[in-house]
Amino acid sequence: MTYTLPLDEIDKDDVQRCGGKGANLGELTQIGARVPPGFCITADALGYLLSSNSLDGPIAEVASRLDFEDLNALEAATAGIRGMIASARVPTDLEAEILERYRALVSDANRYVAVRSSVAVKDSPISSFPGMMDTYHYVLGETELLEKVRECWASLWTARAAFARHRQGIAQDRGLIAPVIQLMVNADTAGVLFTANPITGATTEIVIESNWGLGESVVSGRSMNDFYVLDKANLGLRERRVARKNVMVTMDLGRGSGRLEQAVPPERSSEPTLSDAQLVELGRTSKGIEDHFGFNVDMEWAYQDGILYVLQARRIRHVGKN
Ligand SMILES: Nc1ncnc2c1ncn2[C@@H]1O[C@H](COP(=O)(O)OP(=O)(O)OP(=O)(O)O)[C@@H](O)[C@H]1O
Ligand SMILES: [Mg+2]
């Protein structure tokens, strides 16, 4: 295999090959955290796609003329680049390798995968652009998988990602993306956790935000979420604010794949999303991850049928042990 790596063969030093998300998911897998299994399509696969479709020149040409003062023009130009990548032909050997990994991953009981953007910057310590690229949920079947992988590659060129590179003084051709294909957790409850309070900076606290369904509603800022603060030393509950939850994201049952934002049923709106035992389990899990990495982490997690899955961990910048 040339262009793919299973998560259990990846570690935190693989940022340049697997992007920040892929590298940390690999590290978490290797230390025994319950990470849904999956694999990463390494960063050089996009280079191979572009060269085999003779797209390097045309993309560089559009990229050299991007106008960051004119957001409509920027949107149009980046959409042009995304279109070139999303409609490119995946070389036969690369497609065969992706499908071989995919067939080994899915089963009748676990048919759905997530196609997740994992990014970095060539020859730079930058290993994330939070929320700038695209992730797809409940992807079903080989045709849809290959389509979402191409769209995920293309999302290296969302207007907001190009703008973020520009603002940070990063040459446009230095962005890299390594999609992660991972079994879906059909989340009952999900959210984010910080092993330092992102509001006050207190490193003695753990802050958790959660909502029903996929954590997508929480990370996209679309929902009202339950909010919990734990004492990091003894995992005692310091604060609990149960929100009146309005929207959640689940599988699109009508279509049979993909995600759908919908209203929270009224009877569940004001019910807490996490039990006291789950708060302790989340706190304990995050402390183990923080200890392993040696810095405060921002962790994404989900519960399905009472089982906790870790979906992401990354360093919290500008707070605590950095
Ligand atoms: N395998 C999965 N099963 C269930 N939910 C998932 C899975 N992968 C991701 N999610 C949910 O989707 C959300 C978004 O996915 P992802 O982390 O890939 O992108 P993002 O958080 O929008 O951006 P980024 O992490 O790149 O800043 C995650 O926070 C998580 O809640
Ligand atoms: Mg994320």
C-alpha cells in the first residue's frame, strides 16, 4: 500500500503525511483510547491525483490571481479550483487501494463511514485550521465514498481556508490534506471537552459541552448545548447548565445516508444529555489523554449505546501548559 495507512499504524509525528487530525487519531488509537477504526489517505495522494490529471499548472495559475479584497471573486475562484479537484479522475491504483481499505473496514453491521478533513501546512508546525475544511458523515457505499473523498480533497480550497492561509502569510501551495475514513459512531450524545477552561484559562478545570446526536451541531456552533464544569483534581461537578436544546444533527433517515439537522423533540429539549457517571468517565478519559500528550487538550467525543468514543484531540493554544 502506497497512499493509505490504517490509524493503528499512525502516530503523532505523522502530521506531514496524515495531517494533524489523522496523526492524533493514530496516536490515540495506539495508546488504547476507543477511537473508531479507520484509515488515512496520505497527503501525497492529492499530489498524485493532481499530477495525473495535469491540474498543478491550472490550479497554481488560479491561485496566483486570488483577490483577497473581493470575497465574491475569491469564492468564485476557489469554487473553480474545488470543481477541478472534485471532478478529477482518481488514478486506478489509488482508487483500488482506497477501496481495498474501505472493504476491510465496513461490514453489514457497520456500513457507514465519516470522511474527515485532516490538514497541515508543508514544512510548518501548523497542524489544524479548525472548521475550515469539510467533513462528511454517514457516507454509504463505494461510489459515495469516492465522491466524498474527492470533495474532501477539494475542501483544501474552501474560500475560508484560502483566506486563512493568506491571513497567516502561508503560501497557498503549502496547504496539505489527508482525508481520514473512519467508521461512524451513531451518536446518541456528543460534544467537545477542554482540559482547561477556555473562558477563564483555569487549568484546574475541565469544561464539557454536549448535545443530542452528532457533535457536528456543537462544533459548528449551530446548537444550544449543555455546559458542565468539572474539578480536574477529583472530577467533582462544579457547574451544570442544562440548555433548552433546539437543534441536533443525525443521519438523514429519509435518504438513508448523509446528515440532517432537525429539531430536538420537545420532551428531550430540557433533559440533561449526560449522566453524572458519564461526566466522570469523560473527565477521566481526557486526563489520561492530556497526561499522554503533555498539554491541555480540546477533545471531541461521542456516546453510542452508553459507550464512549474519542473522535479527536488537539492542543488548546494560548491556555495553560503550552
Ligand atoms: N466517526 C465519527 N462518528 C461520529 N461523529 C463523528 C465522526 N467523525 C467526526 N464526527 C463528528 O463530526 C464533527 C466534525 O468532524 P471533524 O472533527 O472531522 O471536523 P470539524 O470539527 O468540523 O473540523 P476540524 O476538526 O478539522 O477543526 C466532530 O466534531 C464529531 O462530533
Ligand atoms: Mg473536529
